Amino acid sequence: MSLELQHPAVAPQRLSHQFEQIDQQNEIYIVGMWTFLVTEIMFFGALFVALTVYRSVYPDAFEQAHTALNVWLGLTNTFILLTSSFTAAMAVRSKMLGERTRTLFFLAITIMCAFGFLCVKYVEYSAEFREHHFPGPNFHWEQPVTASAVQGDLSANSQVALGSPKISVNEFPANYQPQQLALHKRELFFSLYFVMTGLHGFHVIIGIFVLGTLWLLIYFRHPTVDDYMPVELAGLYWHFVDIVWIFLYPLVYLIGKQ
Amino acid sequence: MSSIPLNPGALGSDGRARARENYLNIKHTVSSWLLTADHKRIAVLYMISISVMFLFGGLAAAGIRIALVRPHDTFFSSETYNKLFSAHGIIMVFFFLVPSIPATLGNFLLPIMIGARDLAFPRLNLLSWYLFMFGAVLVMGAIMFGGIDTGWTFYEPYSSVYANTNVVAVIVGVFIAGFSSIATGINFLVTVHKMRAPGLTWFRLPLFVWAMYATSIIIVLGTPVVAITLLMVVLERVFGVCVFNPACGGDPILFEHLFWFYSHPAVYIMILPSMGIISEVIACFARKRIFGYEFVAFSSMAIALLGFLVWGHHMFVTGESMYSGMVFSLITFLIAVPSAIKVFNWSATLYKGNVWLTAPLVFAIGFILLFTIGGLTGLYLASLAVDVHLNMTYFVVAHFHYVMVGGAIFGYMAGLHFWWPKITGRMYPEGWAMLSAFILFIGFNLTFFPQFILGFDGMPRRYHFYPPEFQMWNILSTAGSSVLAVGMLIPAFYFLWSLKYGDIAPANPWGAKGLEWTIPSPPPSFNFETVPIVTEEAYAYEAIYAAELAGDYSHVEASIPYNQEYVEKPQSNISNEEHQ
Amino acid sequence: MNFPIMPQTASNYAVSIDDIYFTLVALTVIFTGIVTLMLLVFAVRYRRGTKVSRKNPSTGNLYMELTWSIIPMLLGLWIYGWSAIPYSRIYGDPPANASEIFLIGKRWMWHFQHVNSGIRENNELHIPVGKAVKVTMISQDVIHGFYVPAFRLKRDCLPGRYNTVWFRPNKIGKYYLFCSEYCGTNHSEMGGYVYVMSPQDYAQWKSNGGSQTLKETETTTEIGHDLFEKYGCAQCHGAQDNVHGPSMNGLFGTTVTLANGQSATVDDNFLRTAIINPQAQRIAGWPAIMSGFPVGSGDGQISEENLLDLISYIKSLGNSQHAAPVVGNNSTSTVALKPLASKPAVNHSSSLATKGQSR
């Protein structure tokens, strides 16, 4: 940052009344943004704690439930977000160097990546809604939630045993839901999945608004964005959104049973 | 006084001139208040808002005390009673105590104390007030139209599955108010870090600033956790997702962990700012540097950090592991040490001081006494076996009221009286203030001391009906609460009265040190004409102390009757030499 | 005019907890006294204009700081250690001969089941003096709190998980029982009494089938046995291990290796999970074929009450391989009083075994 400030192309910066020097103002904006990101970390942190706790209590259910997620779509999104983080960084750099066109270009790519991320997420969500994986009264686990399925070692033998009158499943009426509790534990996984990815998605949407506003302001040469600081701050925020996903993806999509 | 190096140009010789432009009279339109970015005006807005909320919370408390006069109350139904104590808890905790000192006195004083023209993010500060108001209106609406009966703790699965009241609206209101407090916390942290005046090193900071800094750390780290936890309760209610509901394998104890991870530190959000105020008031009126400055400063930080490691002491009887109980208990005992350090340092500051007994000091002494009792009774609840008996009884209620009312509110009152001349430009009536301090102290003890005994007797909290043998203590408590209410109403009247009829306040009525006293009362919009340069530590009272012992009280600008007798009756030089 | 200052003391914990409590009261009085004295004396003695010696005013002293840090800390650590001892007893393992009581909390009543005698009562608990009692509790809805001030005893009663606590009442009398965790509208009315009775009175009360309360003629263990058959448990978990599942004989209290490689002790909570969600902790070597029984009142579901009955029965099957389950382990006279005395007091394990095999 200090290096760029010496650059002759740096636009004049507006100093608010409460500050003495432009350096102080810029530093304060950066520190403020980081403090805000700390609160965001604590915000997501509580959810990560809940996920960790429940995963350790119900390893099998969580292991099985996570197989229903689409790893490849998640991976695609990871690449999209990583790309957007790179372009966001490039946008900040271009803005520091005073290169308006390049700034607009990189911001536009970042925004498109964000939209791309949401589109992929939409595809994922709609599949999950179709399959009734959204928690609530309609939650449904279409794979047979029989004991054998839970273990994933469905042998012909036990299948026969299950069907045989000896096990007397037929003693119970049709509305008997085997493994209702096991079902609920899958619901627990999907609850956390939807809350966490939903909250992350909400942050992506906010990011789109912020970046989009910046793009428009720069496009119309609004004086508030003469300075590179707004882009820098938006970039910090965007990197944070990216990093949350970097933690979410392996924890939710990838990690199976320990 | 001659040694004051701070920006002589801003010194308040013109402090008595009514025509002088200040933050209050610079503009008079409503929009100039509602769209202000001036931290002082926002502090005043906050002060009005939390006073209104305090009134609502107090009315609910009155309802509770009326119901508890009889063991089998018929005045309220049990539903209403449950809504009353829930409303009392939610309003008082989230809409009075948490924002009380940081958002009012902190907002007003923090920038001035560190020699800044405003907080780092003035518009964020205004946003924080709007968020607070939005949350407050939502919660008050929900309470008026239907109410909420979960208690302020929103324990699962009651709050998500079983309660039929306005849980969603109230939680959303609390959630929004939480962001208002986060905004304040971020603002303060950045301001203290980056906007101190030249020469104002960390160890020259007033202890109030240290306290606000420690408070902000807690706000920034804790509030988001409770926000997301409460959000999940709402999602459970609205969408039927499963996070804490045991019917789908969720763990209600996890909710308690996450809730108390914020809500125990939140207790320190309420008490630390008060401790900062007490340090200021004691040092000023003892005319001495605070005893053990570094210890007092670091004990604030120790409380803030250790405060995050003790949340499990709310859960000794819930079935958490015995060993985790032992660890939480141990850390809780350790956190008592920094509190003890503060109490002893304050007491030692008075030793050999030249003590000026004013209303703020009387409130401060009241604070120390009540906080000592409140803090020590906290150890009963930290003691594992004793807590098994006392947990969730009236002992807990008495304990936290000693800390939060005896502590936080007495501290707030001390600060309000101390800085009232600075904020409004008017002096409060000293005699009435003294009277209200004593009435409050007596009323408070009469209300809450019986509750310690009730708790040990085994009366559970949140009980509408109780066994008849507890009745006499409850009557005593209710009687005390009416005294307490009188003690609260007197200041409300004389503060309002003083706005118009109070003596005009000079820039430095108390002869106090600190940058806020170097500018006129009330301060101009941008606080300082030029940035002050600080060359001495906070509480450099040596010169004033020496002058007063020599009989010179000219630095005290307080108008009649504050200073009259001393100015007119200077002590003889003989006695002074004798004791120097 | 009645100003009680302390509750009755009626359990083995009461005195030790009171000792700590009153020590703390003494410390509070001493410290508050010191602080009050300092504040008032200094504020008055050194008030403005008094002609007292103000020589060498001090603004800091490391040794004093250390003194008032270390002394409170040592006192605190002492109280901490002292108070941890009764705590570890209250929530620790009960004595082997403790009589068991199951407790179900629901809005807004307490439902007790005496495991040995099968007597059930609501909002009242009758126990003999001097005999250790272990209470295993669970809630059907929200969190409740089992609180008997005279015993200085409290335990949260959680939904979905068993909590236990034990105590030994040592004084005959009638004591309050409260719900300490806020549970909704009638929270303050969710309570009753604990009657601590002399052994003679208790024996008489028991032989009356529990004086004024619901008369239950079967012990929980007997009910558990019936449920064991009704739910078809016996088919796979009969007297001997078979290809489908392990026998319950001698299982309780043993340590088993689970399919996921961990080992676990078969206790109340283990059995509860095993019934509700068997796959969560399947014992190694058996096929994963059992369907669980969710908690509830519908078909194919099992109530919390019945869960406790079942567990009680499985417990009675003992932890020795060939022990015959003792279903009616009361005295013969008690059995004789039962209307259902016609039911033969047979060796259930053998009858189970034959039924299980014969299908």
C-alpha cells in the first residue's frame, strides 16, 4: 500500500473532518475493516463449532448425509471463488495504479464470478429441494434408511433377514418410519449445511451489491471513488467471503468419517 | 493549573458565554439531530432512547414485585407474569445495560478523552443508533402486542418448539440491536488504536478509555456468536430446521454453551465501563493519581479476556462433564482476582487524598460497596457444590442485580452526574443528587439483600407462585423496590429541571484533569480547535493537590454552592506547611 | 412474621455444602467490612479541609498490589478445591446399593417410578431415610430442573438424554421439590414434595402399593419384560446369542467393542441409544439389521416411560451370563398382594428363549 501511495498517478483523496492526515485515514479504514472481519469470523465460527460438535457426536449419519452433496459442483464453485479473489486483488492493484479501465474490467469479472457462484449454488439447492433435503416437515431421505443402508454394507443376507417375517417389520403399520431418529440426524446435517451455505451465499449477494456499486461509481467517475480505498476495502471483504468458502467446502463436502 | 499544557486556545474562559457556539446550539432542526454524525449528539440520542427503555424495563420490574407480594398471586395470570419477567430481562439487558455506558458516556467522552474530533466512523455510529432504535421498536412492539415468555435466555427447546409467543420478532429485534453494539465496538477499537492525540501513549490513557477498549473487545468477539445462535433459533421456529431441537437429535446444551459464550462476557460489557467511570471519579475527587494505574488498566484487560473462558459456570447442573465444571469453576475463581485488585486500588486511592465529597463520589463509593458484595457472592456461585444448591434460585437474581444494578447503574449514575455539566452545560442540584444517592443505596439493599436469603432458602427464580414461608422476605423486597423507584425518579426530575434552571456550568467545574475538561461546556462541534498535544499522564493531580493543601481552590470553577466555602475560607499556610 | 434464613438440612450433602456456604459468608463479611471501613474512614478522615497528616501520599506499591492479589487468590483456590469435593460426589458414581428411581419431567409435573417396587407417583416421592437413592431423569419436552433445597440437590432434567444424581436422605420429613429450570406457563407450579420416611413407615407405604398415589401393580422390570416381548426384542436378543443379535443376558455393565472400533460400556444411555438408533453403536460382529424405535406415542414408537421400563428389564438380566432375571425381586408378600399374582413368576429368560426359538 505504501509503495503504491508514492505512485504519481494516485488520485487525490478526501480527508474526513475527524482525521488529520490521509495516511491516518487510510490506515483507520483498513483496521476498521479487519475488525469487522473479526466479528464475521466469530459469526461463522459459532456455526463451525456446531458442525464440529455434531459431526463428532453423529459421525455415521453425517458421513452418509454428506455423500448426497455434489462434490463436483462444490469444486467448481471453489475454483470460481478463487478466480474471483484473484481478479478482486487485480482490481485493487489496478485502482491503486490509477488504471481505470483495468479496474472496471477486473471488477466486472469478479462480479460475474460471484453471479456464476450463485448460479451453481442455485443448481445445487434446487436439486436438494427436489429431493426434499431441505430440513423441515417435508424432509425426506430417499435412500432407504434401513439399518443396512446406514452401514453401507448391504448384503443379500441381511436384506433377506429384513424381509423375512422373523424380523417382523410387518408387525408395524405402514406409517412406521424406521430409523426416524437416524433420519433426523441427516436433517441435522442438512440444517447446518443450509444455514452455513445460505449465510455464505447471503454474503456473496452483499458482495455483489458492494462491487456492483463500486463499478457504477467508477464508471460514472464519482468523486467518492477517486481514492483507491473503497476498492481495497471491498477487496478485503471479498477475500473473506472466499476464505469462508475455502473452509466450508472441505468441512461440508469432503470430509467423511474420521 | 499553570502546568496545563493542553491547547491553551481551547481553554474554557468563554465557557460561561451562552452565545458561544456548541454542539447543542449549532443547529436546531430535527433533521440536524436525526442525521447528525457528531458523536456527542448521537450520545444524547442514545441517552434519551435508553432512558425510555429503562422506564419500560422498570415498569415490568414493578409488575414482578407487585405479583410477588403474595405467595399465590391473583393480580396477574401466570402467562402475564412470565411475560413480565421476560420483558424486564430482555429490555434491561439488551436495550439498557449493554448500550448504557458505552453508547452514551462512552460515545460522548471517548473521542474527547483521546483528543480526537470524532470517532473513526461517525456515520457508522449514527447507523448504530438507528439499528438500536429499529431493534428497540420491534421488541417493544412485540412485547406490547402479545409479549414473549421465554425469559431473556431463550433456552432451547422451549423457545423454538414450545413457546407460543412473539419469539421471532423479539429475537430479530435483539439480533439487530446486537449489530448496533458491534458497530459501536468496532468504532471504539479503531478510534482508541488509531486516533489518540500526539503524546497520548497507552499508559497515559484515562482508565475510562481502557475500560471502553476492553469492553469493545468483548463486544466484537462475543456479540456475533450470540447473534448467529439466536438466528438459528429463529430458523428453527420459522423453517423447521434442526439445530438445537432434541427431537431431531440436536443438543439444547449446545445452545446454552453458545448463548453463554456471549452472555457471560456481556456481564463484563455492563460492568467494565462502570469500573472505568469509578476510576475517573475517585481519582478526581481524591485529587490523586489512581493507586496502581497499570494494575487497574491491566485488570480490565484480564477481565475481558478471562471473561471468555468462564461461560461454563452457568451450566454446572446441566449435565456437562464434571471435569469441565471444575475447569470453569477454577477460571471463575481466578477472574475474581482482577476485580479484587480494582476494589483495593480504588480504596487505596482515597488514602491521604484531599477528598471532596460530591454526589458523583458518593455514587462511586456506593458502587464499590455494592460491587464488592456482588462480586463476592459471585464466588458462591462459582463454588461447584454451593452452586448446585444456589443455581437458578433467587440467590443468582440477587447476585447479578448487585453487579448490574448496584454496579452498572450506580456507575452510570456516578458518570452521569460527573459529566452532566460537560454534556449539558448545566450543573445538577447537588443536594438532591446526594439525597437520591442515599435513597438509591438504601432502596437497593432493601430490595435485593432479602433475595440472597430467599435464594439460600431455596426459592427458585422465575416463580410466580411460591411457598408461603417465603412471603415476608418477598414483602420486604417489594417494599425496598418502591424506595428504589423513588430513588430513580428523583434524578429523572432534577436532571430535567437542571436543563433549564441549573447553574451554568464552567469548563472545568471539578478542577479535574483530562482533555474533556480543557474544552468548554458544552463542547463545540469538533471538540478541539487544534489537536492537543499531551505531555503528562492521566491523573496528574500533584499540582492541584499541592495547591489545595495550600488553600488555593481557584482551579475549581464550580459555581455556588460547590466551591463557596473553600474559596472563601482558604486554609492557613501554617497548617499546610505542617502537613506537606 | 416468618423470616427463615436457611432451608432444612436433610441429606448427606447438606452439611458439607452449608459449611462452605457459611465460610463464604464469613469471608464476604470480612472483605466487605474491610472495604467499607477503608472507604468510609478515608473519605471522612481525608475529606477536604481536615487537618490530618497527608505526608508521602502513595500512588502505587507493588507489594501491596501483590498482597491483595495473592491473598484473595489463595483463599479462592482453597474454596475452589473444597467445593469441588462434594460436587464430584453429587454427580459421581452412586453407591452400589443405591435404590433406583426413574424420573420423567413433563410440563408441568414430575413422574417418579420406583424401579424395585414398581410404584409410580406424580409430584411426590417417598423414600426411606438413610438409604442411598439414585435418580435417573429425562424430560419429555423442554428442560426442567429437579431441585430439592433441603437436600442441597439440583440436576437439570434434559430432553433426549439421561442425567443422574444420587443422595442419601438423613432426616425424616416432608420437603419441597421444585422445578428450577424455566419451562413455561405453570413453571412455578411444577413441584411437589419429597417424603423421607422411617424404614417402618416406608415398608408399610410400599406394601400398600404407595398410599394415595397411582397404584401400579407391576414393577418396571415386569413391564419391561412385557414390552420386550411386545416389541419383538426377544426374537433376536433371547437367552442365547443368535445370528441376529446378542443376548441381553449378562450384557449390562460390560464393556463391548463397537463396529466402528470404539469400545463402550453398556449403561443406561448406551441402551437408550441402542433402542432408538441401534446403528449408532452397533456391537461388533452382529449384522446391521435392527430398526430402531423412535421416541413417541405412535405405532412403532416407544415412549420415554417404556424406554425406562425396557432398560430396567435389561438391567435385571444382570451381568453374569447365566443369571436368571429376577423379575419379581420383591418379597413374596408383596407379590402376593398383586392382583396379577396369577401370572406365574416364571424364569423369564427361559420362557423368552423358548418363544424366541420356536418362531
